Amino acid sequence: MQPAGQTNPKTRDGRGVLAAPDYKAMYLELFRASEQAARLLQEAQARAEQQLLAADPPPIELAEKKES
């Protein structure tokens, strides 16, 4: 198998033919990378949430609205 866009010299008339890209392989590589990225973001979010819960910050208090 040749890389996408490479010339394949094996033709009947001796001229090279541009090889078609392997779209399935490209799609699978992209899909695996996007799955890995989503997993990485979910893990980072979970770690951040755990750090926030462990820090036990004081409760948020809303200031009363001042009337003018």
C-alpha cells in the first residue's frame, strides 16, 4: 500500500497513476484520535470536580439587591 497521493508506476501503458487515498484508514485514525481527545477531556473534568469537592470552599452568598 502506498501513501495517499503517491504515484503508482505499475500500469499497462507505463504511465504512473495517482493512487487514491485510503479514506477508511484516514477515517479510523481521525475517529480514534477524537475518541482519545473526548476521553482526555472527561478525565480532566472529573479530576477538576474532585479537586473542587476536596477543597470544600465556603458557600456562595448572594448580596442583597440595593434599591436606589
